[in-house]
Amino acid sequence: MKEELELVKGCRAGDNAARKELYTLYSKRLLAVCYRYTGDIDVAHDILHDGFIKIYKSISKFDYRGNGSLELWMSRVMANLSLDYLQQKKKMQEVFVQEEELPDVIELPEKELYEGISDSQLMLFVTELPAGYRTVFNLFVFEEKSHKEIAALLHINEHSSTSQLHRAKSMLAKKIKEFIRNEER
């Protein structure tokens, strides 16, 4: 925490070494946040770049006051920029479908069966979800938003949020089961 505050002070003072260190310390984790939402590594890099510009400006304007985790604050900046990108591109609207068009639900396998799957493989499965499913899943699981909050953020109704999350979990379960089957061969 003390190191974070020193970096913030350096960034506010215009110290490029502090800005570089901030970027070096957090860029990989923040890129993962952007990629988790967009599913496109090139777009994630663009958002990361824009996000750090916004972070540096916000720090200079004292928008970040040192209350709470700097990393958590920066993660929210990146998540919000990723959501803005998706809304501008209207990518989420492509996958919000009528209830009767949705596939059957597949239950997750027993936890013991997929404990051996690496975190990076699970994150890859998340990035492969359709944009709307992925966005709702990320907001619910990683950002811990309620369905009411998700609905307000994405301009959808709460039922759509719960349905999209349910379908995202079903798609992930299917991917996990296929992965496990392929690994057993």
C-alpha cells in the first residue's frame, strides 16, 4: 500500500519513472481484465493504452485519493472502458436473444473433475463466450455486480441478465466437459 501511494505521488508530480513503474507493475493484470471483456487481444491492448492515459490524468486531478486499493480502482477503470467499447460497437446486442432461442442448459461437472484445468484455460473459455454472455458473466462473477446493477449498466432488463448468466455458465460447462473428454483420451 505504501508503495502504491509513493507511485501515485510520483505520477502526480509528473515523474515518468513512476508512471513507467505503475505500468510495469499492473499492465499484465489490467490487460487480462480488458481481454476478459472484449475477447479480442488487439482491442484489449487499445483499451489498456487508453485506460492508462485516463488513469494518469485521473491521478493528476486527484480523482484517486488513496482510499482503497489502487489496483482495484485501475481494474474498474479498465472494466468501464471495456464496457464502453462494447456498447459503442453494439456487440452485446448481437447475443441478447429471445428465451425460446436459447439452447438447453448443461450442468457443470463435479468440481473434482475440472480442478486440474489451469486458470489460463478457464479464462480462455470465458473469452470465447459470445460478447453479451461474457460481459454479464464478468460483471456478475468478477465485478460482483447484482443483476439489477448489470441491467442498469447494460440497458437490459434483470431477467435478461439472469438468463445471460445462466447461459454463459451452461456454455462454460459444455466447454469444460469437452476439454475433460479430450484430456482423458
